[in-house]
Amino acid sequence: MLCDKKLIIIKDSKIFSKAKEEVKEYWLKRLDNIPEYVILIFDEKEIDKRSESVRYFEKREILLWNNVG
């Protein structure tokens, strides 16, 4: 049986906290071109709510959830 969605889990990318600017820019450019059938989950240990990446997600009404301790 084939599925019409693709799930991709990215662990500890740090794009929401300590990643270098070029890494953050790389992801933000690519996120605009991800097909609708792709579901991305970023499994992060740390999220800095002041980061540009967080604002990017909030502006597009994409859910961010931090379940860290």
C-alpha cells in the first residue's frame, strides 16, 4: 500500500537556536518549496523563541511545540 504523505523527522537541527546563519538561511529558503505531501517534524532540544526561524514559522502559522522538561 502506498501513502500519499511523506514524513521526515529532523533531529536537533539547531535552526531554532544555535545554528550558524548559513544553516538557518539554507533551511528557510527550502521550507518555502516543500511540497504539500511532505510533513516535516523538527525534533529540537532547544528553541529560542526570539530566533528568525521561529518568527518564520509563526508568520506562516506553522505549529511549534517544545516539550522539553
